[in-house]
Amino acid sequence: MIEKPLIAPESLDLSIRDAWRVQIARLPLSMQPALNQQVETWDNLFPFEQKRAAEFLHGLSSFQPDELATLTNPLHHLEQKMDLAHWKFSLASDSMTNASQLARSPYYSEWRLEVQRVFSAVETRARASAQFASTAGRLIIVVLPDALPIASIPGYKPWDSRAVEFRIDGDPHRIAELALNSSSGLPALIASQSAPCGPMASDSWLIDADAHLASLLESPQPAPTSLLQYAALKTFKDQFLSQVNTVPKDIEGTDQILAQMRHQDWSPWWPASLAGQDRLRSFVTEVFLSGNGALIFSNAFVQWAASEAIRRARPRLVVARFGLRARPKPFTGIAIFENQQRISALEDAYDPEGSAMDALILARYIWLSAQRYPEAQQTSCICIGESSRSVYFIAPEAKRPAWPSGIAARPEQIYNWMRNCLA
Amino acid sequence: MTLTRRDLMKAVAAVVVEQWAGSRHLAFGEDRLNIRRKVVLITCGGMRREDTFAADGLANIPHLHTDLLSRAAFYPVVRNSGVTSHYNTISSIFTGTWQRLDDWGKSRPASPTLFEFLRKLSRLKSEDTWLISSNKALTSQIGASAVRDFGPSYGANVIFPKQLLINAVVRAAAQGRAVKGTDRTAVQPELISMLNSDNYDGLGWSISGDASSLDTPTLGIMQQAIADLIRTSDPVTGDEFTFLVSTEVMRRFAPSFLTITFSDMEVAHFGSYSLHLAGIRTVDRLVFELSKLIQELPAYKDKTTLFVLPEFGRDLDGSTTNGFFNHRQNSDSTRLTWMLCLGDAIRKPQTIEDPIEQIDLFPTIARLFELNTFDLPGKPIPGMWL
């Protein structure tokens, strides 16, 4: 058991960092990279991640050596069978090389189960001594703008057995306007509820395929928000993409280049809206580096950034607004990972139908990603189809809309329902 | 067009080499065992059963479902029990053992490929076994194993037409020549120039046993396919070009064992579901056209068995691996897929519900070529004349 206080989420001095590394080294090798990376990049972690990591390490420190050995022996044995000690395996951080070696081991499935078992046991111990769970309401708002021709939101697949769709009686745009109003909007409501810690930007996320949501935020915003707009990130994204496209067809070389890109100074390319927001910049960098189309298609960025924000920050509010993507250009569309505006002289032409199909499944993916965490029990969701003039609600039983089915809901009613969800 | 002295020399050299290749063909042809049957094996990236052979997916595969299924032996339960990456999966199909290699194709398969067995035991010529691939995750290493008694000298011709196309477009853009999509002919010189360059390593090609340059017949095939591509009014996709090169190889060499991998549907990695489905529809059309071509070409008609199968599915909606984007989840959505067989070797059109594994293809195809003695984990699939 270490004697220094382990929970110090604000910043890490050297002695705490060293103490934590000692704790991490008690774990089997394959569990060390992710934790070491968290300690190393502490300042870029969101408060939720810092709290979780600190509590995990505190829980770990409470294990006596023989107790920990009993818990981790099966994983140690598995690592021996995998011959992990002789791999090119980075203990400093997660890497593609690590992931690739693990994934092609015949013991991969077994290994995943063992890691999960050890992690859960330590986390359970940590939770026993910590005050954790927040019971505050959470809300996901998905906006499918006018430009996306959508007949029905659950048309592709229903999102949830509790879901219900209503017509909108009035202007569908009004819903987002009310939700983001500077004084009476939802970020302001969350800020007012956030004592004693004070409002945190990571509690409210606005993620936009274009640059529309910012125009709804009146300035100055009384409430801190994490605002990511794909259109505003274009200059940075283009620079970043051109470097990503230099990675060799070699996994170790790729790891090296990606590590360089993480530490590179991209200051000239960041939008003004992210000035001084190192943590959010780091988040965008990680979203872009982790693939999933975020560097290529704006809607993939919206989905993946929202899913990662939910995983890493456990926010109370996520507003995700999808948009249009261009059609792959004739002939050059095969090089889809390239910057099509640079590579082809043709004007962009939008693909509304394809974009709508993409947005519908990706919107559902945001909802599904939120279902993986305990906070899902307090999470409601609303998807606004501006072209279909409909809204799709999912809510815990106590917060379901009270309107009779079949009626059309007014934007003001919907706004009041959203406030109620955050109570 | 002005013919420079160098062009003239090239033309003369081409004639000489062509004649030489022709004589070599005859010389080695005498030694060849009598192989009557032909096999075309098509693997096509990752697509989920729910997006293909399921109620909601049939609209994406009208040709497979409407035109081909009624003539096929259909295997609705085909399991990929290996590493669900492209290089490992395709290597496993080729070798009949689950391969666990570097995903990016740095190393050769650890056990001999069917290409090598066919070339060594059945004494097929180099132009009798081909892999033509759209998939940029593969490398030329996949055409032959690292096993000492086999290896590249018995390997397949491996070519990546899509990579050629992409490199030409990217190179043009990098040199400040943005491609005008309306004028396809603008790309043709770029492609020809790349074909005529000295080094194909960047394309990962391996022609006729690890040679570092394209021989004249192969160059001719590529040039013809490029010309066809420029003329066609169809949407240009990587798989379209792979298809054109494949048909040209079939016409010129009529290989006994031709494998093609399509990959347009892999745009799913970038998060566009609509483009992913469009990729599935392209493959559906190309497989149908290829099945028609097999019946049109005398070298293939009535003696060819066509196998079509996805490499794997894709991950479940809501998975931590981000659903359809990827194919690395240990779930039935990712591991279970299907296979359709047409032509010469099928006993009768039928659906065979018994589960099979992808590595069962090796002993099945080996038996079609009368190679029987292998100690491998897979077993020949039912429903075939073997």
C-alpha cells in the first residue's frame, strides 16, 4: 500500500506520478500500456477520466501482494503462453503494433476476458471506497438538418424499444435555438446545476458537421461548452490528412509517425475557437488518429467524436448535428482517403440521399454508444428530423414525454421536455 | 504521335520478348500435367449477412440472389475462425490453415499456398495461377509462402490494379495536376507512365515469381484494361478496374486458378454506410458479369467452378469497435459469412446448411485439381463433384 494520497486529479506532481507508475508495474504487462499512457498524458484527460484512473490506481494500491497475485495469476499465465515478454510490446503507451500482436494471438479472446476480469475486480474495490455515480439526467440531441431528405427517423432500424416518434407542430429549427439559448438554454442549465465543482466544458458538447451550431450560441456564452465544428477544423484537418497519408505500409513506421504527429505543433492550423484549449485539441487529434473516417467524412467525424466524448468525458449534454457529404468524384473517388478538393478540379457535388442514409445509421450509433455505460440509465435522447418535421424520443420511464401519441409537439413543449430530462 | 528512337527500341524489344515468352510457353507446356478444370475464386471484403443474404439485404445483391442463387450451391454458414484482417484471412483461404501474420503483409504465409502446390505438384506454368486484387491491405508476399521447398519460384502472379490507379491519380495531384474528372483520358498517360517506370515495388506487384518488372504480356494486359477503363461510361471504381484486368488475364492466359479480391465495400472503414452498400452492389454486378464471361470464353465454358465469398462480415451495431466500420469483433456478425459456388463441380443447385469453415476451401479446390494428400485441418465441402 502506498502512503501518498492517490487522488489528485487536478495535476500530477512527479512523486505522485512515480508512485502511480509503481502501482501500474504490479499489473501484468498487457495492462500497463493504457494506464501508463493515461499517467503520461494526464493534463489531456477529461475530469471523468482523471477521476476514474485515480480511483482505479487507488483501488489497485489497496491490494496486498498475495491478493493481487491471486487475481492476476491467470492473466500472467496467459501472457506466458502468448510469449508476450518477447514481443515488440510497448509498455509506455498503446500502439498499433501492440494491438496487432494481441489481435493475431490465438489466445486473444481469452486474453480480453481475463483483462476485463482483472480490471473489473480492481474497479469494484475502488468503487467501494469512492463516491462515484452521478444521478443527474443526461441528454443527447441529434439534429438531422433540412438538407438531408429523411422520410422517417427509425425507418432504417428502430433505435430502442422505448422510442416514439412525434410530428413537430411549428418550425423544427426552433428546437435547437431554444436548446442553445445563452441564458435559458441547456448548457446554461447544466452550468447552474454544477456546484460545487463549478461548470466544466466537458459537461456540454456541441459537435457539428458544418459550422451552424456556433451561430446559435449567443456571445458571450455564460456556460462553458466543448464546441467542435468540422467546417471550422478544415485547415487543420487538411494539413493533418496530408501527413497521415505519408505513413508507410509498415505498422511500426506508422506508430512512429503517429507518435510524432501527436507531439507536433499544429498551432498555425487550429481554428480560433480552439485557442488555448489544449485538452480539446488533443481530443480532436486523437479522434482523427483513431480512424473511423473522421478525417474523410464530416458525418463520420460527428459520430465518432460524439461517441468518444461520451466514452471519455461522460457529458451531461451532447448535441450532434449531421450534414451533407460530397459525392466521390468521378475517377478520383477511388483515392477516397485523399483530399478530393486538392486532387480533382471538379466542383464538389453533394449527395443528399447518401448523406441522409449515412446520418441515420450514425445517429443511431451515437445512441448505441451511450448505452455501454452506467450513465445510460439517466440518459434521454431526441433526434430532430428537420426535413421530416419529426422528433424521435427515447427516455427512461420517468421522463417519457407525456403527450398522447399521434399529436404533434410544439418546439416549446419539446424544449421543456429536454430541460426536464436534465433535472 | 512522334515515335522517338527510345520508343522504337522499346517496341522492337517487346516483339523479341513476346516471341521469347511464346517459345518458353511451349517448352514448359509439354511438361504440364493435363489440367482440364478451372477455378475462379472471388473474395470480396467484409460484408455482413444482414446487408446481403438476409431479408433487408437482398436489395443490395439482386444478381447474386436473383440470377445466380438458383444455379448455385449455396453455403449460408461459413465461418472465419482466424484473424479477421484482410491479409490473414486471404492467406488462410489460400493455405488451408489459419494464418497469424503481420496484418500489413510484411511476411509471407507460413505454410504453402494452393498456388505453390499447383505449380509444384501439377507443374502449372507461372501464367496459370493469378491473384488480382483491389485490396490495398495485401502485398505481393501473399502469392507464395515462406516454406523452403516452395516459395516465390512457385508463386502466383500477384497484381494490384486499383493501387496502380490510385497511385497515378495521387501522383498527378502531388505534381500539381489536379485531375479533371470529366476527362478520363487525362489519367491514361499517367497510368501508362507508371507502368513503364522501372520499379513496381511501390505497387507491391509480383509477376512470374518475384520478378521486379512487368513482362510484355502483363504490360499489354494492363494497358488494354486501362484503355477499356477510359472508354467505359460506368462509374470508375477500383473494383471495376480490377474486374477489367481480370477479364483481360482470362482472355489472354486462361489461367487454371484465378483468384480475385474485390474491396469497394471497404469504404465502410471511412464511415459511409451508403457507399459501403454501393460497393456491395458493384461487386454483385461484377460477379454476375464474370459468371457470364466464364460461359462465353471457350477456355472456361463448362469446365469452370466459381467460388464467391466475403472475407468476413462486419462488427455489430453498437459494438465498441464501431459497428459496420470495422471487422475485428469476435462475434457472429463478423465471423459468420456465406459462400456461393457455381459451375462445373457443383452436384446440383441447393442450399447446404451444414456449417463450413473458410479453410475448407483449400482441400476442396485441391481435389478439383486432383491433389489429394494434404494433412490440413480443413475438409472438402459437401455438395461438390470432387
